[in-house]
Amino acid sequence: MTLSRRKFLLGAGTGIAGGVLGGFLGATYGARPGWRLESQIPRAEGVATSDTLPDEADVVVIGGGIAGLSTALFLNQKGFNTVVLEKGVVAGEQSSRAFGWVYSNHWDLGKLELANRSKAIWQGFASRFGEDIGFRQTGNYSLLASDDDVTASQQWLDEAKRIQPQTDARLVTGGELDRLLPSGAGTYKGVLHQPSDGTAEPRYSVSRIARGAMSEGVRIVSPCAARTIDRQGGRIVGVYTEKGYIRAPRVVLAGGAWSSLFAGNLGVHLPQLTIASSMQRLGPVDNALPGAGYGPDFAWRQMDTGETAVGVSTNVAPITTDSFRMLLDFLPALKHSGDLLKVRLSSDFFASLNMASRWSANEITPFEQVRMLSGSVDENEVNTALANLRRAYPQYENAEVRERWAGMIDATPDSTQVISEVPEHDGLFVITGFSGNGLTTAPASGEMLAEMIAGEATTCDPSIYRFSRFTDGSEYVFRH
């Protein structure tokens, strides 16, 4: 069965639960450097933000990545005085280290509505801010290696068109397949192609959205780490930061890989782990693959520079103390693991032992100690992905490897983000756990959360994204 790019990047903790103990026993004790790395060099285009904390806001958003910025943009549009706090640089973590797909091709049907809405918002962003944000409607291609893959894709397509009639994907086989994609050595039964899908440029897309948000009235303060939330009488009344105190009755936690740690200090159990995803970019070649897509064992994206980004098929889940603390949360994901995730012991485990999990408003927090989180590149996996691409499309044989990088993905047990108010914490909202698809769906997720905060009916159905699904006895559904 063909592996989808969602399976490449999501993982969502798949296999973590069962692999933690096996990985712990099988690995060399602490022999490897960590997968979670502190970076001093941003990948994101620079954004000039404010360094002054205002006295108050209607809503404080914690996190200056695509999720937090999208939420702030829509809140501002609804008339809320909104302040974004970013501990490092805007888009400095996963938003600038992402693969760059904006798509809904072959998505889980339950999340298809949100993905399609997000594509429409991306298209609006392309002309909203007065500068090129890097969005291109270049199409998405799923290479189908077997008859079973073709059958499964046809079934998905029939159902997708039923529930989302605007779905423009189509199955391409036979001679038309050769006309659609450059010829290669790989033999494929067909392609599921969706022309409306596109790509963004992580190195600058989110930065330019941030500049557009500021031009519309959103205030971004950085570097400014939020330390904790102030509550009085059961309600949120403000946020303590490293720069002082800001009054606000509502707080949005959009901290990506840091969200669970911040929530834990508030006494909120947010099931989320991080996985390291490695990528690389190749120099231009003649007859390069167009748009973005995936084969059975590699994925690609054509960049605006003419270079090709290449993704891996297996990511790394580093063992930390959270791996044990959230073992029961992630146990249901075990059967979905396959070969998509490697659980590894490294110095990350010992670093997590030394990382504070509780602190007061007056203490230095982990968010100030690590301003920008990146990942360690899995050289074996990027080499394997490159070899697979070259075997299928020999035109890449002599393509120069120009860069390799990694980022840390925020993953939930069911591979589905949380977009929700937190029960029993009046005024606290969470948007996190995108499991590898934040760049695609964060704009519509931010719109949905802004609608919730405003007390409006949401454009998309919010039910599968609610926080309470982890504790209310709902049936577990892994949405890959």
C-alpha cells in the first residue's frame, strides 16, 4: 500500500506507546546526542516586531507560528484587541521547518472539510497582504504502486466528492499518466491528482503573514516568553511574561511542541509528544517533478527556486519523561505505527529529566532557556529517501544536496489537532497538536478558534477537534 505524505509526517505518536519500552531496552543507554536541538540560526525570514508589552488585551495568543498567527488574524478581524507573544522569533520553529504542502488530496475524510477550508484561506492570503507569501496552486500527486492502491483511491475519491463536492481530485492511469508526470524508472499503476492543492514556502510564507497581520492591527511582541497564566475566582485575568504582566480575560495556547509543557504547569493534562522529521533540498534538475507529491517511499515539493525538497518516510520519536507520563494516552496508536516511526533513546531523555515541569511567575522557564527548537537530521533516512527518489526518477541522480534540516512536530494520540476551549479553565483555549499538517490546516483552525472565542457558529464542524475527546469516553479514531 502506498504511504501517504500524511503518514510520512504525521506519525502523531504512532508506535510511541509500544516502542518506548522496547526502544529503552534495546538502545545503547544514552549513547546518542539528542534529537531535540536548540538552534541559534532562524530558517524564517526576519520580522520586525514590538519589544514592548502592552498593559492589556482582549486576547493573548502564546506562540508566533502559523497556528497562533492565524488565530490572531481572525480575532483581530472580529474586533478583538489581540497580542501575540513569541518567545523567540516569529515562525522560528516548525512553521519555517515544515515540508511546505497545502493540500487535501487523499486526506482523512473526517478532516477533509477543514483542509479544504484552509486551502481557500491560503488562496485569500495570497492577495491579502500586498506581498508574495509564497503560495502556489501547483497540484498534488499520489503515486499508486498497486491495483489495491488504485481501488482504495477510487473509494476515497467517491466518498470525498460526496461529502465535499468541490473535491477536484481525479485518478489518472495509462498513457495520460506519462503526460501528467515526467517519465522515470518507477512503474506506477496510476496517480491520484488534485490540481487545487498547492505549496507554500516555509522560509518566508508565515513571516509575511505575520507582517500582514501586524499591518491589520495585530500586535506581536518578541522575544517575550509567556511564563504562566493568572487566574482569580476561577477565571483568567492575565498572563505573566518575562517582560512583565499583561491583563487579558482570554488566552490562546498555540505553543506547538511546547504546548503540553506549558499546559502541565497549569495543571492541564494535554496529550502531546514531539517527533523529529528530517528533510533536504536538491539543486535544480531538468525534467523535475512538478508541484508536490509522494511515492511509496519518498515525497517531494518543487520549491519556488527551482529546487526540490525531499521528505523521508520514517520519523524519530525521542524517548523523554513525557513518553512514560503519556504512555496510556498513546497506547491506542500502537497498531497504526507500522514502519512510520522509530522510537529512540538519546540524551533527550536525560535533558527531560533536568527540565522543569513546574515553575512560578517569577522563575526562569524552559521557554526562556530554549528560544528556538529544531531537530537533529536522521542521515540514514534522508539518504534512503534520496536513493528511492533517484531509483524512481533517475533525472535526480546527479542533483546536488544543498541543505538538510529537521524540525519537531507536535503530535497527538489520534493524529488530530486540538482546537478548543479547555474544560474547567474558563477563558483558556488551545490550538496545537497538528501532527505534521499545521501549515495546511492552521489557517482554518485559527478561523474556527476565533469563531469559538467570539461565540459564533463555526464555519467547520469542531467536534473531532475538541479537547474533551481524550477524557469523555469517546471512541478512539486515528485520523491519518
